[in-house]
Amino acid sequence: MNQTIAYLERRRLGRYVARSLFLWLCFLPLALIVVVPVLYMISMAFTLEANQMKFPIEWIPNPPTLSNFQKIFVDPQLPIVRWFINSLLVATVGTAIIVFLSSLSGYAFARLEFPGKGFLFSLLIFSLMIPSAVTLIPAFLLLRDLKLLNTYHAIWWPAAASVTGIFLMRQHFFSIPGELEDAARVDGASRFRIYWQICLPLVRGAMVALFIFAFLGLWNDLFWPLIVLSERAALTLPVGLLVIQQGSYIQRGLAFAGAFIASMPVLIFYAIFQRKIIAGIVTAGLAGR
């Protein structure tokens, strides 16, 4: 009996080791594809401009230098700190707007009854199939007529119309038992209080997922801010990185230093909240009906 149990344990251990080895062999090359460019960027950010094109690559700079960062922070034509603050403002406020409006809309489509609800929701889902290039010019002309160009409102409000966020929140609000709302209405709670104090805490996982996707999307967005922002002091960090690579600033060291400054907050964000990010993604995939 003991020999049989020992044999089964060894067999189970062998399967576990084989499966782990297989996963390592599969995912290690993928990890290298992601990690190697990041390591190269970090290395070049601390490398002298004269050594940028050396071959073979010096992964450990010799000598290491902070001159690239000093040039960026000292040059008045490259307000990197201002661009960083602008990006933080755009991403933070925009994410708050997206999460709030998406949760409100998702709650209305999931828990309220009103004429044309099915048609409106079908129209929203259909809009996901429209390429963004088709709506680019109409959105730009609308913002121009509203005199919102070169302001952050031109970034926030188009992003606030997040059909993906509405769909995600609607699916999760569907999973809440109706008895909770009935009990709250019996106690005299208003519709907004039911949404805010009862339903919203129950979909916290979906809100975390939406917050992560929205924040990273706004932080990394280059195309739309490049179109609607024109003043250099109002640029976001991804757009500012283009300025570093134009005119007299075509220097690899400055470009890599700017990329380092732009990517470090995201990498730190991933490192600190990696479990929340994974849980949020899993929650997003386990939406209600």
C-alpha cells in the first residue's frame, strides 16, 4: 500500500515538473521579447551619446552617465516635468470620468427599464465595429466647433464615451440579485443611493479592471493628443517624446532618457499592482450574462 502511494506521489511530482518545464520553455522566449527592449532602453538612457551606436551593445554602460537626464531637465525647450504632470492629470481625471460615467450607464442599461433600451444598447455595440479612423474627422470638427481644441477636455470627453466600459459594467450589474434592490426600495432608498451604496461596491472588481485599462490607455495615448493639442507646454509625455526626436534634438541618448521617464511609472504601476491587474483582467472575463 505504501509503495503504491509513493509511486503515485512520484508520478504526480513527475507530471508537475514536466508541466512546469514545458511552461517555462514556452513562456521564457516570450518574456525575453518583452524584457530585452526594456533593458536596452534603460542601458541606453545611462550611456554617453558617443557610445550609443557601439557594437556589440554595452548592456552595462561604461562609464554610466546622467548627462542625458541633465540635458532634458535643464533645457527650457523640453519641459519634461511639465509634460509628466500633464500626462498624470490627463490620465487621472480622464480615468475618473470614464469609470463614473461607464458605471452610471452600465447600471441604467442593466437595472432600469425605459423605452428604446434594447435599441440604444444594440446601437452602442454596433458602434464598436466602426473603425476609429471613420470618426476621426467628425470628432475633430465637433471639438473645433465647441472650441475645445488645445484643451484637455478634447481628450477627456471623447474618451468618456467608452462603449467597452459601459458593456463591461452592464454585464457585472446584471449579476447582482434583484432582491437587494427590492429590500433597499422598501427601506426608502432612492435609485441613486441604491446604485452608489449597494450596487457599486458589488462590482468593485470590474471597476478595478476598467480603471487599469482606462488609465494605461490614456497615459500611453499618442495619436489623439497629438491631433488636438498644439501648445508645447500643454503636451502630454508621449507627444513630448516626439519633440525630443525632432529638429536639433535627434539624439539617441535624450530619446532613451525621455522614454525611460515615460515608461518607469507604468512599470512601477505594474510591479506594485500586478495581482490587482491580474485579478481585474480575470474579473473582466467573468462578467455576468
